[in-house]
Amino acid sequence: MTQTPQHPPTDDRLTVTPPLEAGDAEFLAGFARRAGAVARIWPGQPGLPSPWVPCDAGCCLVLASSRAGLEVAGQWLRFLITEFLADRHRVDGWVRVPPPLVGPAASLLIVEAGDVFEGVAS
């Protein structure tokens, strides 16, 4: 996974190039419906709150909810890329999505040039 100098390598974030401006990062963070932030609602968004939040520097998206599951994390990632990021930003990398309480092993979401792929972590 490509990392920016602001962060050590981890398996819970995707690189956003160029970094988001502060206002854009705040806007996207609103979809996570976190306390103290303005909640966002947009036509076509997935039903549950977004598990993705931009980092403080705006250079990556962090999988902030470990309970999201592969399906929700993938739906939100596709929505955010298609609706807000694809025109001005490139999203790349991979994240390990923790397994649900009962079910298969951890999964991977892989993003290359805005295309989202799902796989099984080994």
C-alpha cells in the first residue's frame, strides 16, 4: 500500500492524492455521523453511517468502524469515490476489513485508480 509521509504503514487506510482540502475532509467526515460533526445525507448513499473518515491531513481515508463489514465498507467506498472523489482525487491502496462476530476470516478491500475490489485476506 502506498503511504504518505504523514502516516506509518497500516492496513486501515487508503491513500488520497492530492490530499483533501480541510473543508472537503470535514464534508466527507459528516457521512460517518460522529458526535460533534455535522451529519450529511446525500441521495443514493448507503443506509448505515459511513465507516470511512478522512485523516486530519486529508491524505487518506481511514476505516474507522471495525464493525462495518466488507459489504458496507465497500458500498460506502464506491459511493464516496463515485460521488465526491473521482473527479479531483485518486484513491489507492488496500485495507483489511475485520471479520464479523460470526463468519469468515478478515477480508480485503483493494482500490486501484478508484476501482474497488474485494478479496479474502490470507
